[in-house]
Amino acid sequence: MAPKQLLHFLRTEPVAHFLMAAGLILTAHAAWQLGSRPVITAAADRLDDELLYREALDSGIHNDPELRALLVQRMRRTLEPMLPPPSVEELQAFRQQHPERYRLSPAVSFDHISYPKEKQGAVPAGLLDRLNAGEAPEHFGVRSRMPSPQPSVFRPELEKMLGRKAAARIFSEEGTSWFGPVETEHDIFFIRIRTRTPAEDLPFEQIRSVLAEHWKTEQRRRAVRTELDRLKRKYRIVTPPAAGEQP
């Protein structure tokens, strides 16, 4: 087609107008795509990491529960302040606020005999009177996993062994006579206290490093709590209804 004929065709034919418009649209779209792509500024040895990081964000992988927990933990650490070493006065004051943490529990040692609950009918009549009259405890009871005499044991350990109710009964008894019955989940005990050791505060120097760690933990917790309360003001908090509640 001669140049003049081509020019006439382009000016007068609707098809030609359509083709030109389509070409312009495709060219503009390609230019827009090129200009709208996000810009990444990264050194060559960090480019792969940056690409993967961007794709992870775009794909929503940061909402994975494990990654979410790591982000929360990292942010919590970011909010924790750098603390100078606490003074002796600060440690003493902290100890006074939590005295039970830094005190040895009371302890007892004792003789005992026991019977399984399902065999409580085997407990001899007048057992306590006979024991307190001097009859040998070895003649009574059944074999127990606990040694008798039981060496000195702190109250928390005794609670694990016999239960809180039984431990409270044992530590509340005075004197050195046989007493009972003391019931546990599976057994009935008759007990005679050998020694009692009262609760005792641990020496300051012995626990100073532990006190310092506990003090720092408490200070960090308070600082994070303060920052979280501040962050709440940035958002409108909506609490979903609990299971079973109407929204």
C-alpha cells in the first residue's frame, strides 16, 4: 500500500482507528506496570532475602501462629527497658514485698504406720493407746513406700506426698505422742513427730543474685504493662463475645 493510500486508510477507516487506540492502550498499560512496580533498594548479596521478605508479607505468611508468636515475643523484648543493677535497698524492699519466696519452709521428721483405706477394718482397736503405751510400731500397719522414720521433709514436699489436708494436719500437731488417723487419698496414717524445724528466712547474701534477677523481671513486667496500656489508646478495642454469649 502506497504511503498516501495508507494515510487515507488510517484517517477514514474505523478499523484503523480501533487498532491505533488499542496500541496506545497497550503501550500505556505497559508503561504503567513498569512505573507501578515497588522499588527495592538492596545490596546484591541481600537482594534474595529482601525479595523473599516482601513476598512473605504479600502472601500473609506473617499471620502464621508461630511467626505471630515470635513477632509478639520480639516486640515485648523491644519494650523491655535496660536496667541498671539494683541497689541493696531496692533488693531489701523487694524481698519484704515477697517474703514467702525467700524463706525456707518448715520441716518435720516422723514415724508412721499406715493401712490402705480399703482395709481400714484391719486397724486394731485402741491402736493409739497401745502405741503411746510403748508397743513397737513395727507390729502394726502394712508395708509402705515411705520410709519410717521419715527423714526431715519440707512442707511443700510433704503436700506432694500426702496431700495438702494431711500435711496441714501433721504440721498443726504439737507434742511427740502418736496421733491419727490422718487420711490421704489412698491410706490412713498414724504418726509420731520426731523433729520440727520452723520456717527460716534465707540469708540475704545467699540469695542476692536470685533477688536481683527477680527484681529485674518484675521491673520489666511493669514497664511492658505501662507500654501496653499506652498502646491501647492507639486503637479502638473490640472484644468478641465469649463462647455461648450473644453478640
